[in-house]
Amino acid sequence: MSKKTVVFNNRFITYYKSGTEIDAMTSVVADGVNWSKANLTGLPNSVRFSSLVVSGGDLAFVLDEATKKSL
């Protein structure tokens, strides 16, 4: 399984891929114990999680492996 956790808007968000499915779980940073499924739409299953960057309050996937383009 491929995964990456980032901090965004005072929340932990863990993106993960299992097979062809991409999902995300989230938790408030102050908690970190209670997690819930995050609403996630529009990401291709070829996203490279290692290229996920949080910058200036924006969440950006840098590379889609299939198209070699930034998202």
C-alpha cells in the first residue's frame, strides 16, 4: 500500500492507495487518535503520493505518474 500523511488546515490527512482505490482519512491535529474518512474526489489512481506538497495553505499533488503532469 502507498500512503502519505500531511498537515493541512489544522488536520492530519492520510492519503492511501490499495490496489486501484485511492482514499483518505483525516483527524484533527490536536486529537490524532480519532480518524474519519475524508471526502475525496477527482484524483486519478496514478498520483504519486511522495510528490504531495502543502504550501501556502494550498494542497497540491505535484505529479500524476500516468500523464507526467502536475495536478
